[in-house]
Amino acid sequence: MLEVCVDSLQSAINAIHGGADELEICSSLNEGGLTPSVGLVKKIKHIVNNIPMKKPIYKTCVESCSCLKLLQKPNLNIMIRCRTGSDFCYTDEEVDTMLEDIEVFKEIGVDRFVFGALTNTLKVDEENCVKVLNLATPIPVTFHRAIDICQDYISSVNTIIELGFNRVLTSGQKAMAADTDALNMIKLLVEMYGDKIEVMPGAGVNGDNAKIFIDLGCKIVHSSCKNIRYLCKLENNLNMGTSDSEFIYVSDENIVRMIKTVINS
């Protein structure tokens, strides 16, 4: 299967048309993905509900649109991450915010949450993870790439399994999941824990390398399938964000379709 990470309605529509099995819905992909807006999640849920009725998912769809041939709607997985930063060490106020977000999205009706929290010593924050898991129940939770910066990687994976996470998103502790060392680590995880947790590779997964992960035994891969859309530069240089906010990512239907074809071959 293929999970596509999206942070806009356009990206969601493109991913659905390309045949994505699951959507990880977030905001601010150029910040690594943050909690999405309620409006975005509700709108995506509305359009995927058109699929079983064999209706075009959106007003821009043409009569021969590929969405009319879809057999099932993709799962909607919601990122729970209230701020940017690679520490994943959250204050009580931040945890309370994220717990409230989970409550709201449970009322909307979603298929999965995506979350990760660490201590200031880069170990799994068991206390706050338990809070999230308990509140999310019965909805399953993925532990995201916070796992990749844990000091003791293998022990941390064992910890999240014991806590109750049933999927882990990982790049094998490297910047790119297709790095040789990362592939060896992902292979080891599948061999050691593949019957206890779903190992989902992510970071640089594309049509050229996606099949490698399937051959390692992974049943799902994660990709944004993105193109970069640059925004207009302001002549007076009054940026309304960080220096990296002058572009957005947009999922490409053709890239989604290509990866789906590759992993199913």
C-alpha cells in the first residue's frame, strides 16, 4: 500500500486520483508536517465519501475522471503535532492542545492518528504517549519519525510496541530511507518486529526505490509524491514566515500513480 502525505485539498485530490491507499493529512509540510485544520480534514472526508457512491469527488473532476473507477476510499490518517521542531519534547500545555485536537478529530471520524513524543534525553516519552493512545482508542496510532532521533533505536521500537502503537514511520535513522545503512536497519526491524508492528519506510521514497522496501517485507510505504510550487517573491523582502516558506509542496497525481504501479508490480 501507499500512504501519501498531503497538506492541502489540492494535494489530497491529486493523491486520490493517483490511487493512494491512505492519506496522512497535515499542515505545513515544509515544516515536516503539523496538525491539520479541522476544515481541511472535514473537506477531505466529504470528498472521499463520494467514492462508494461512484460520484466525482470534486467539482473540478471531468466525466471520465479516474475517481469514478476507484473501488474503495483511502484511509484518513491525521498528524498530531502542534508545533515545528525536531525535539518532539512537549510541554504540558502542548500535550493538552494535542489531546484536544484528538478529541475533535475523533468526533469527525478518522481512521488513524500519527504522533510521537520524546523526553529531553531522546527516549520515548512513555507518559505522554500513553495519554495519546488511551484517548485515541479505538483508533490506531502510528509513531512517526521521532523514532529516528531516539538514542537507542531498537530499544525504542520495542518500547512503542509495548505501549500499543501498531505502525512506525521511519527512515532508518538516515536522511533518506533508501540509504544503504537505512535499508539495512529497516530490514532488521522487519525481521525482528514485523509480526508485532507495521514498519512503514518514509523520507525520499519514490518510483525508483519504492519496490525495494516491498521486497524487504514492508507492506506499506510513505511518500509526499510532491512537486514544489514556488510562491511570488515580495520585492520589499517582508517575508511573512521563515525564509523557507516561499514555496509549498503539492502532491502529483502522476507520481502517486507511478509509485502504486511500481509497488504492485
